[in-house]
Amino acid sequence: MITWRARTWRVFKLGLGHFLHNRLAVIGVAIIVVYGMAGLAYPFLIGTVWPSGVYNPVTGFDPNVMSNPAPPGEGHVFGTDALGRDVLSQLLAATRPTWLMAMVAAFSTATIATIVGAIGALFRGFIDAVLSRLSDAFLLLPAPIFMLVIGSSERSQDIGPVDFGLIYGVITGVGAGAIVIRAQALKVIAAPFIDAARVAGAGRWRILGLHVLPHLYPLAAVYMMLAVVGAIVADGFAAWLGQTGTRVNWGTLVYNGITFTNPITGLVAWNVILPPSIALSLFAAAFYLVSVGLREVADPRYRAARRRTVDPL
Amino acid sequence: MVRFVGRRLAVGVVSLFVFSFVMFWLVESLIPGDYFSVFRLGMSADEVEALRQAFGVDLPIHLRWWRWLLAFFQGGLGQSTTGRGVTHELTDAIAPTVFVFVTGLAVAFAIGQWLGRRTGWVGGLRSDGITVAGVSLSTLFPPFVGFIVTTVLALRLRQWRARFFEDERRRLWLDAPLDEGQFLNRMTLALAVGLVLAALVAAMWWRLRRKRITSGVQFLLALALMLGLWQTLGITPWAVDLLFDAILPLIAFVVLAFGEFMLIMQAGVVGQLNEDYVGTARAKGLRERTIRDRHASKNAVLALVARLAVSIPYLMTGLVIIERALSWPGIGTVLFRAIESQDIPVVISVLMVIGVVTMLTRLALEIITYALDPRIAHPVEVHV
């Protein structure tokens, strides 16, 4: 047991070292952490620094601002929207649900993809055929579009960020995720050390848990990061159409900015459109950058080529 | 080849079958009610029940699905709640979507793999910068892209066209031999034929003369073939006009799609850098450009095509969102109108059409992979 733990720790440290060596991945993690901290800090900010009557993301109004939407100025870092609400406050209020949704989508995608893909590859035969056809079928179902169909159902207002992430995770996990993982699992199972384990008398589940799965985690991690990118954009778009339970969302903010121009000058309120668009892209991009780093952990050949060195392994 | 295509086609049809049931079941159970509960208009409960029985809406779900599937393949898709047939609604919308999808995919693929090949080979800090640029392009919020494209380009384009071509355009469409959908279909076909023929010519040239045609020349050849086909079909003036109409969704789609292609291609090329054959080619004294274009990128493009097959639904989604944001009269616009007005027959049919388009694109990609990768046709037998 001790040796097992020591070995796991060593492998983990090695992987962490490879991951930290990639500066893009580190930047990605930093962005995600900053977003998480912003989401956590928001409830404290609204009670103490920002008086909630002025800065409430839904009903706030600042009587000192003459005409809305106002450009960035004192007290409002990104200005106000057409209804006089502070943009930065809305931006931060939307961070926590989106962050939660992204995390749920990431972990449900990875878990389901790994289970479905590994079981299909290990058992082959009838089970594999059924699971593969199911994956192919789910691949034809674009998850973001399907989220909109769900959004139009009568219970759509009950779909919170966690449910959104879960449903998205199931669709991408069973579909594209499982296909990618299954291909990798087939490659692993063909390796000689699996035969060795089988000859040594290991059962199916032992081979799966001890020998196959550890080789699938890194790839599953890469894939889950990629799936989150789609989930974030889909969530924003569902909110853009007004079809999720979350009232405050980056997508809603973009929609408001595009739809409600300045009533007096008729100008587009760029201070309402740009911050949420950039926030959304940056958040999604962070997950992509993390996936680049994870790929270096997962794929020694790729790592060596990226660093222009001959791999010591 | 024929056996391979036949097998993949069979698999595609089976998965389409499964997909149709899953989709039908999910949509029917998520969006409650049917035509007679939405439009009951003061009918009594008994009357509604009688009508439901008469139209078969009260049947269990698998029977309804089966009836719908049979009707789907016989070309009748039922009635939209707008009073028009679903078939009618869809045929108008498919041509614009498919045109933008195919053209945009071809352009984005060409740009993406060209850029990815170059930046991947350079490596280092500059390559990281390009990665960041590609990532930020591919994660842009589609409605935002649509908005930028409209505010920056749409008005100028419209004014420019109004100044120069207004009279010609009016006369042009007065005596048009076909309608817009038919023109768009022919344009899509011309593009596809042009691309395939250019690839075939390049392959034949290599077989017969042992001379390579560079990808740039191949691209120009495809373009020339496409324009030639337009002339032969006699659709040139209308095609040019429609191309102007389609330019905004095309630009938005390409901007969203090519970043991802570039990233995958870049990663693929980086993965080839340390391979032994690259070292061999260097030792032979080949130029770096030759090694990159003829050896490394040929292997890297396989990864790109493989990834593309998985990303097709997401690209399709991006297109649907752009259509909605730019009011391009394609499938996306129809879908969102249907979703907003609970028009279930249209929603189901649109999802099914998206499924069919995705399946066919995947099949095309698999055939391309088959042609590019000899390992699939002649697998190496490993004896341990």
C-alpha cells in the first residue's frame, strides 16, 4: 500500500513538472483561478464595498449617473447598461454560475466518456457494438443546439448551472468523448503489458482499473477541457436567447448591449458588449490552454517534440 | 474502397436510426403538449380527445416515432403550426445552410492548415503567440462575431452594392431561370466538383509526369474549375450576386472555424518534428520547406481530418448560431423560430436534417482519410 502511494505520488509529481513547464497551461490555470476567486469574492463585495441598492445586478440603479448607458467613469469601472445597472457588478455576478457550470460539465464529460469508452474497448463484442452505435448517435446530436431545445421546455426556468453542466456533460461524454477514449483504450489494450497481466491471472476488472484506466486519465482530461469550451459558449448562447434559469449571465449582458442602444444618441453601448464577450472568450480560452498543457503530460512524444529535445524516457 | 465505403455507410445509417429515436424521444418528452393542446381554442375535452385519436397523437411514443420515420423517408414531414408543410419550410432553408457550411469549411480548412503548418514548424515563443491568437479566435462568442461583422461590414457592403449594381440586380432577378435555393445548390455542387477534380488532376499529374502540383496551384485550379462550371451551367451572374449575399455569414463562419483547424494542424506538425523520417530527410539534404510540406504535414493532416470528424457537430452549431445572429435564411433561423413557437414537427425535422448533414460530412471525411492513409486499406499484420 505504501509503495503504491509513493509511486502514485512520484508519477503525479512528474506529470505536474511537465505541466508547469508549459507556460501557456500555467496562464490558463491562473485565469481559471482568478475567475473562481472573483466569483467567490462577489457576495462579499456587494454587501460591503458596493451598496446593494446601486450595484444589484438585476435591480441596481445609480441616481448620480445622468444618462444611461454611461461610459466607464468614477464608481463604475465598465460604466452602466441601458437600465442603469453597473456592468462590472453584472459581470462578476455571472461569474460564479458559469464557473460552476464549467466545472460540472468538465467532470461529468470526463467521467462518462472514460466509463463508456473503456467498457466498450474492454468487453468488445455485443456491448461494444451497442455502445459504439450509441456514441455515433450522440455525435450527430449537437449538444449546444440541444440545450436550446431543452431551454424551450416548460421547466426550463428550473435548469440551473449544475443541471446545464450535467446534461451537456452526458451528451458530449457519451458522444465525442467516448469515441476518442475508446480509440485510445483499444491502443492500450493491444499493448504487451496487458497480455502479461492477463497471463498472470488478473481479472477483467483488475486489468481495467489498474492497467487500462491510468493510461486514459490524461487523454480524458484533455478532452474534458475541450468540451468545456463548447459548454461555456453554449451556456452564453442559451442565455443570449433568454433560455436558461440563470437571470444574470454574460450572454444576457451581450444581448442587452446589442439590443438596447443609447436612447438619445443612438450609439452602440460598447462598454456593455465588449466586457462580457471578452470575459466569455477568455474563460473558454483558459480551458483550451490547460488542455495544451495536459496533452504534454499525456503524450511523451508530443512533449519531446514541443521542447525540441530527445525524450529521456 | 467500395467495401469500405459500404461498411461506413451502413454504420452511418444505423447510427442515424438510433439518433432519430433518441432525438424524437427527448424532444417529445421535453417539450410538452401537441398541436391540439396548443391550439384547442375552446374545444371541449372530449372533442380534443377525439381529434387526438383521429390524428394518432395519443399513441405511445415508439409508434409515433415509427410513423414519423416512415413518413420522413417518404418525403412527407407533416404539418408545421404555421400551416405550411414542414417539407416546404425545410427545402427553402437547407440550400443556404449547406452552401455556407461547405464553402466556409473548405476556406477555413485551407487557411487553417496553411497557417498551422507554418507556425508549427517554427516553434518557440512565436508559435506560442500564434497559439494564443488561434485559441482566442476559436473561442469567440458567436453572437458577438455576428454583431461585429454586421456593424463593421454590412452597411458599407449594402451601400456599395446599391451604388453600383442596383439596376442590374433588379433586372437580373426578374428573369431568373431558377430560384435562389436551386442556384445555391448548384454553387455548392460546383465547388465540390472543382475541389475533387483539382485533387484528381494533381494525383494524375504525379502518376504520369512525376511532378508535384503545389497546394496553391491546386487551389487556383479548383477555383478556375468552379468558375468554369458556373459558366457551363449558365448561372454566373446570379451566383456572383448570391455570393455577395452570403459573404457576411461566410466571413463569420470562417473566423470562428479556422482558429481550431490551425491549432490542431499546429499540434500535429509539432508532433512530427522529432520523428526519425524527418531526420532522414534532413540527412539526405532536402530543403526544410520540402520536409515540412511533403513529409511532415502529410502526416499531420491525418490528425486534422480525424479531429474534424468529431468537431463537425460543433461547427454546425456555430453556423446555426451565426445564421440566427445575422438573419441568414438557413436552417438555424427556421430552428429558432420553431423552438420559440413550440413547433415540434419542425424542430424534430431540423434536428434530423442536421443529423443527416453531419453523417454525410463524416462519411466524406472518412473517405478522405481512407485515400490519404494507406494504413487503413493495407493494415500491417503484427505478429508477436
